[in-house]
Amino acid sequence: MRVMVLSHGHPDLGAGGAERAAYSLFQALKADPKVEKAVFVARAEHDAIGHSAFFGSFRSRLDEILAAPPPVDGLTFQSQNYDLLKQLIHELIRHARPDVVHIHHFIYWGLDIFELFKEAGVRVVFTFHEYAAICAHFGQMIKTNGRLCYAASPAECSGCFPSISAGKFFVRESILKLFFDNVDMFVSPSAFLKERYVAWGVPAERIEVIENIMDQDVLGRSRTLADRKPLRVESNRRLTISYFGQINPYKGVDVLLEACASLPKRVRKRIEVRIHGENKHFRDSEFGRKVDRLLEETRDVVRMMGAYRNQEVLSLMRGSDWIVIPSIWWENSPIVIQEARMAGRPMIYADIGGMSEKADTRVDLPFSAGSPGALADVIGYLVEGDMYVDSEILQAHVQARLNLDSENYSHHITLYLRETSKFTERRQLAG
């Protein structure tokens, strides 16, 4: 079996969760002797490719290809140069000869890729990472007024974007569903995300719930962990709470900073909040200025740790007592949750979406999403309530996480084999 994994970016060029999930799957496929060939294709700018051609190998790795597809319409996600995209896809197919293409995002590529691979006889598997097909507001299902969106409709979407009529949103939805007909099977990393797409109109039997594969280096490091340190706040040391991820308006870093700013001095003296991540894309925005102001107000509590490499994440997490996930949108299946599990650390999490689904209430603590006051209450409880976490449960999560990742990979392989078998049977019947 030959598999192509196609992503909207390479994790070494942009460290988003979807890019990392796609590359981790490629790593696992490449290491599997039962897979004849695995190829990773990532969308990139010409600058990253290093020349004006539309293709280039990444760091001379022949099985990792950078590609520069033509621009995509921002509303319908259709390619603005179908003929060129068709040529690029056919070149990729000629080079890799995949039986299956597993697509981890159509953003930057265009919906047309589903049709082009399908017409070429390649089985198409697509993983949902957020709600881009349902929601035109960055796929976050957050209304433009900042409130959570519970269900989309052309009229409600037009309410968020008054310059776009409900009729245009109806056409957008119809186009997306038409192209989705070319997908043989969808993968959703959480049951919550699947429910949203089923409500939107994708048949439930066409969506498999399979969690994303973890980075193989991270998994290897996790196997060496055996610490069973109980988490109790002693009076002579600070409680360490750490955030890991991108710093953008949807990840809730500002909620965390506002919570810290509201804490009384007696609590602030007993905590240290570490923020691991970057803010380069929003530095000059209103959000960036808000974060800078809050950092100044909380400099006695908060430390900006900067960007981090994926290989370092478990060590960094294990230097903390708690991992905080304050996202304000319906997170699907944040990789940071899987990493916290492998690091053996409990979580403080916003109680919505995939975050709530994947939490363990025996060791993890929820708070109302988007509420700095609720998060401040949880932090105060940890400091002054003499909180104790059962380390046996945390250690069990480490081993369970390793076992589950192996199961998730097996589910992917089973899905590929099933879809290629269906295609072979149909072709034999037709012949």
C-alpha cells in the first residue's frame, strides 16, 4: 500500500496542530514495514521551496515535498486556477503513485483536490481539524461579536458578515457539500467534532472517530518517564502553571492573563505562570496590544518562555505542576492534551468541545470557557485548598496514551485497507 499525506503546511515551517498531526501520521507510516511507500506533501510559499518552481523537496528529503498551489477563493475555498492545480495534483500522483491520499486540510489547496484525486482513482480520506466548512469566521464557530456559535445557517452566517448575503452562504454550503461527495471517508479526532458535522449534513456513517497520531519522537521520550511525584503545593514554593501553544485570539491566553491580574497578592506570591509560545502574527493587532498590557500588569506572576521545539515539550511540561488550556473556541482535539497525558501532568481546561470530552475529572479541573473569574477561582483553589492529585492515575494515563496511539494508528491502516479494497471490488465488477 502506498499512502500520500497532504497538509496545508509543514510543521517545521509553521507549528500548528493540524500540520503536526499530519506529519506524525506520515512518520508512523514511514516506519511501518507493511507500508510500501509514504510521502508527505505540504503546501508552502515559493520562498520556502527555494526557487520559482511549484515543487521542491524539503531539506533534500525525497519523501517530503513542498508544493505551491495557486490561490484559493476565501469564501468557497475553490481554486482560482483550476488548470494549474490539476497539473500539480497529476504531477504528485505520477511521482508518488498513491493508493490512498489522506488530506489534513483543504485550506490553501482548495476543495478541488478532492475531485482531482478521486477522478485519478486515488482513494480520498479527509481529517477534520476544525469547522472551516461550516464556519466562514476562520472555522472557529465563534461569532464576530465574540460569542460561541452553536449551529450555522445561511441567515446566521450573513448576520456575522452583513456584506455577504444569506443566498451566497447557501451557495457556499452547497459547493462544499458537493465537493465533499468526492471524499471516501472522513476522520474526526473527537466525537464532538463529528456531531457538529453530522448536524451540518455529513452522514454519520461516513465519519470515523480516530484521534490524531502523536509525534514519534515525543512518544519515544514518553516511554522513558516514570516520575510519580504527587502534586501538592508546599508553603515554601510556587505552584507552576504552564500554557503551551500558539498565542492568538482563540487560544485564551488573554483570559489566562486577566485571571492572573485579578488574583489577590497572597495567591500571586504562590504561583508562577509560564507561557510557552509565540505572538508574531498578532503583535501589531488589538489582541497583541491587550496581551502586552496584561503582561505588564502580571509581570510578578507571568513569565514569557518563548517558542519551543516539539522535542522539548514533555520535558517542559514535566517542569510544571499543571497545564492550562484556556481556549475560547470549540477545540476539536488539542495535541496539548495528548502531550499533557504523556507528560503525566493534570490539566486546567475550558469546559467546552473536545477539551471537555478528553478530560478526566478525577485529576483535571474545568472552568467556564472565556471567564477570567472562573479560571482565577480554580487557581485560587489550587493554591489555598491544599489540592492533591492522585499520581497513580496520572501514571496510568501515560501508559494508556502510548497504547491508545498504537490503536489509533492501526485504525488508520484498517481504514485505508478497507477503502482500497472497496475500490478494487468496484473496479473488478465494472470490468
